[in-house]
Amino acid sequence: TRVGVVRETNAGERRVALVPKIIPSLVKSGVHVVVEAGAGLGALIPDEAYIDAGAEIGDPWKADVVVKVAPPTDAEIAKLGSGTTLIGFLAPRNADNKIGALREAGVRAFAVEAIPRISRAQVMDALSSQANVAGYKAVLLAAEQSTRFFPMLTTAAGTVKPATVLVLGVGVAGLQALATAKRLGGRTTGYDVRPEVADQVRSVGAQWLDLGIDAAGEGGYARELTDDEKAAQQQALEDAIKGFDVVITTALVPGRPAPRLVTAAAVEGMKPGSVIVDLAGETGGNCELTEPGEIVVKHGVTIASPLNLPATMPEHASELYAKNIAALLELMLVDGTLAPDFGDQVLADSCVTGVPTSAEPTDAAAAE
Ligand code: NAD
């Protein structure tokens, strides 16, 4: 099976879908890796490193499987031959996703976002691996924007109190943000609508903020709040947020606009010089005053809404992503041949262009 690694074309996208480190094990599984020239440069990986690891530099679009980071553009879909398998982030829940176009092009596409959140699939969970990067980087960004220290300092010139940090939405990114803020010396608090998160918040040394709203949904995700719950939550958060130096928001509901947690009034109630980092900018933002992709100052509060933070740490983000992709690939291979078993929940769920019925030949049968 030939696997093609393409050079990403989105502005600011510096990640790459496979890194040299992961290639020897794929080669052992019977995979031939073809890397587009310069594919790794954003992540500081020269072509020679891929060659040394056992890959070839060539045209990745003609491979049996094309692996990517960002969803393909129309021009990229045009390069994919019928029968090709594509693996990557495909934003399947976005209204403007390319799944219809991929299906029409005869491409069998696997969206890493649709991999089920079950223990067996953790090694393939790209949402988690990249959310870890985003949560970490969000804290660094907050520290950078802050006019205050994170740690408590006791010096000859006086004592500085530790920063108080509130994380709203404690999934993978939020938990990493709490852990990172704690390592920097902040005094941390976490809030979520899934009550099961309380123990995880405490396990990283943070306090749990309980507002009495339970909105646990399906598959470990949150459900959208009712209008009454939303109003009650905004009001309660308006009071709770006042005392915090830093607020990091990561709240998402799959397929829905980001929940509005922080109102303009809540921002106004914060001390000037405080910082909000809103990781939900891509779906509209958790803060009413967020301007996605920008850093703005409103009522003296700095509100940063960085987009695609994982791309700002391309080396480790790519390394983790590559491990996810390689694990998903391995699941589709039988003796080096692509033969996805759609009886496997991980493959059935993540194949967003439609799972073949038993009447259709499998790839393995077609290859005979
Ligand atoms: P996510 O990115 O979908 O959402 C981030 C957080 O926002 C979630 O914790 C969610 O509950 C919270 N949220 C949504 N609406 C909110 C609101 N109105 N107010 C406050 N918070 C709100 O979440 P995620 O990081 O993808 O994690 C989702 C779940 O999947 C978690 O339970 C996580 O532990 C679990 N998970 C399981 C596995 C596995 O077992 N394989 C792997 C990764 C994550």
C-alpha cells in the first residue's frame, strides 16, 4: 500500500501528517510512504529526514491512501483519483464541509474528528492530541498578554500574589490549560457543565466551580443548554468571573455554535489588565466580545482569540498527529494491504463518505 503525505497549503498551517520517526514501523507493516517535496518544512523536517527514514519524495496524490492535516481544498480534491482513501481533519460537522465533493470524486474519506471516544481508539484520537497543544499554548498566550505574574513571588521588593486562572469548559484542552497554568504558579479553577469533570479538575490541583447546571450529552460531549439554562449560566458566570486575572474558555458543543459563556457585562466587571483567551473563536467564540483571530482590548480587558493554535507548535503537534494517523492506518491494513473492516466501530464511524454494504467488494477483494 502506498501512502502519500502532502504539503499543507492553508495559510499558517505548519503541521504535517506523518513525521520521519513513525515511518520505519509503517514500512515494517508493508507501507510505502511517498512524501511531497517540502511537506515537512513547516515543522522543520527536511526531505532528507524522510528519505533517511525509508520514504520516497514524489507525488503523494497518486498514492492509495493520502494523509493530510487540514481539510482538502477543491483543487486538492481534483488531484485525488477515484478509489483513493483520504485520512485527515475533514470538519464533517461544518456546514461547508467537502464530504459531498469527496464522495462524488469516488474518494473514501476518514475524518479523524469522527473517531469514537472509546479507550481502544485513544491512540488515534487526533482531536485530543491537538487539543492538548491548544490548551498548553493558550496559557502561554495568556501569560504573554498579562500585565501580572502567574506565580506568587516573595522578593526583597515585595510580595506578588499568584494569578487566579479560571478555565471554562474542561475537556482535553481545558484540562491541559489547568495543568499548565498550575505549573506556571497560578491558582486555578475549572468549570464545566458535565459534572463528571469535577474529579478531573481536582486531579490537576484546581478548584471546581459548581454552578448547578448538568448538561452531559452523548459520547462524553456536552449538550446545548436550554435558553433558561443559558441565561442562568451567563448570570452566574458574570458574578464568578469578576475576581479572576485570567479566563481561558474552551467550551464546545459538537456541531453547534460555541456557547456564549462570557457576556459583555461580565467582561466589564473584570479588573482592567485581566486577560481572556477564547479558544472557541473558530465557532464564534465563548465570549460576546471575542473577535476571532484577533487580540482586542475591551473595557481594559485583553481578549485574545487565536485560531489553529496547534499549527503554532508544528514540531510536537505533527509528531502526536502522526502517531494518531499511523495507528488508524495500521487498523486498516491486513498484511500490508488496505482492507478496512467496517465491522470495526472505529472505521465505520470515521468513514464519513459512507460505509460500503456487504454487496460491494472490499479493497482486499478488489486487489486480488
Ligand atoms: P469539547 O472540545 O467538545 O468541549 C470542551 C468542553 O466544553 C467539554 O468538556 C464540554 O463539556 C464543555 N462545554 C460545552 N458546553 C459548555 C457550556 N455551556 N458551559 C461550560 N462548558 C461547556 O470536549 P473534548 O475535549 O473533545 O472532550 C469531550 C469528552 O471526551 C470529554 O469527556 C473527554 O474526557 C472525553 N474524551 C475521551 C477520550 C477517550 O476515552 N478516548 C478521549 C478524549 C476525550
